[in-house]
Amino acid sequence: MTGEHLYILVVGRQHARLMRTDAVGLADQVRALNASITERSTSDYVNDAYRLYTRVLAPVADQLTRKELLIIPDGDLHTVNFETLLSKPDAKDFRSNLVIQRYAIAYLLSVTTAVQFADLARDRARGVLALAPGFTDELKQDYLAQVKDSTLIDRHYLDYVRQPFAVITARGLGNVLSAKVMVGGDANEKGFRELAARYGILHLGTHAEMNATSPMYSRLVLSKDGQGVDPDADGYLHAYEIYELDLRAQLAVLTACETGGGKNDAGEGVRSLGYSFAYAGCPSLITSLWSIDEKVSSEIIAGFYAYLADGMPKHEALRQ
């Protein structure tokens, strides 16, 4: 994206085609689409999803002859879930016109990183590590019992909503994929740091907090102790801490809300929690662009893992 133009490069097996289109007002259309999805406004969504489709996919639709698309977005398009775009503005039957019905889509940070990750594939670890604190009353009481100075109590931590379905999903992975499961008080930062490099799939079912001003301080919330001494036990896994890890995982699944969102830096893309996992060496990520319902997201992810266990590729398993 430039100030006035959007350049769309389509690369196929036999040819490549570059097209230039108008980009004026495109950022506003992206924000409108995401707002209509967040607000669950069907009529606005249909209009916004179709308008954006006509801007970014319709001009090259005749070139997209394969079932799979690998999309490398730029600028505000980093915050677009292309699967939600509509090829027709039909409000009565919009589901049949969703782009997800036509393509299995995966997103790349860049061509360069895709090639680099491919070269590292031979060194990938195996197995699944699943963490889900759950934030039960028992977990919070255990934390309070360890705090010796009441003035140091993290009141914000006590307000996190319980996540029973996230715990159920994590435990289910023990059966489906023979995962190492850490729930409740065991789902802590220190344990994650010690074990993360040994596993090929990292599953974190928890809360997340985005910091739009300082993305490196965005964080995933895990269980914590009340000693207040060990920084690895403070209950927060920050983006800058993830950058420091040396991961051999092939996939990280972050079911917390808005883990795919973040600050857009020119030439770098959106710096999100997901971005930090990629920097640490994990090539594939499943993240969320919006606030999500815990029960629904758990059902989606459980289905994803079932397809994955059957040998389906990651992006196709998520699509299904």
C-alpha cells in the first residue's frame, strides 16, 4: 500500500502478475468492516465485506485459480480476515458467498521468513504442550494465600473471568494428541519457559492484554504465585519475553482475545503477540483478531485439533 495506490502481486506456479488499483479510502473501509463484525451488524457487515472484496480480491479473481491462497498483507490489510469477505452483496444468503467457502487461506509475514522457516523445518520438535490457567476461585485463593503483604496484591489479576472451556479444551488435547497438559496453578510462566522449546505445538488457552501504544508490553496471562520475587512467576508472559525464547515449535495456538492485533509499523507489519512467537522461531500461528466467546472458540479449536490429528494441513484444518 502507498498513499494513493494498492499494488496486488499474484504469484502462481507458472506466472506472476502485478496490478495497481486505487487505495484511497481503503483504510477506512477496513476499519468499517472490523467494526461491523465486532458489533455484529449483519447489514453493515454484508455491505462492508463486499465493498472490500471488490477492492482487494475482485481485480485479480480470475488469477486465483487454485484452492489455496497464501496472503502477505500490507498496511491496514494486516487486520483483515480475508475469509470474511463476500463475493456478492446478498444479505439473505451471505454465508454461501464467503471467501472461506472458496479458498483455504494462510497468511505469511513475508516471503523471506517463509523461506527461512522452511529451511528450519528439519529441526522442529514434536509433541504438544497445552496450558490453561482457568482462573478459578480456587486458583485465586491459592494466590492470595501466598501473598505475605496485602498491599502487594494484584487486584487486576483477581478480576480475570473464569475460563472453564479453555481448561476442558486443554485437557482434551491430552487424549487427542497425547499432550503435556498444564492447567490451574501448573499453567505458569516458569513452567512454560522450561518446557516450550521441547514441543512442536504450543497451545495457550488464556486471557491476553494488548498494549497498542507499546506492543512489546502486550501480554498473555498465566497463573502466578504470591511471593513477588521471581519475575518468571508474576503471571504475565510479555511479548518482549517471548522474543527472548528459542522455540522449535511448528505451531502456536493463542486462543486469547485479539492476539492477532497490534501496532502496524511501516515495513514490518503488525507487531502483535503472534509476531513475537514468529520472531522466537515458531513459523505457524493461530490467533484471534477480535474479542471472542470462550465456549465457541474452544469448540472451534477442538475441531481444528481433531482434523489436525487426522493428518489435515493446518490451514485446511482451521478452515474446516
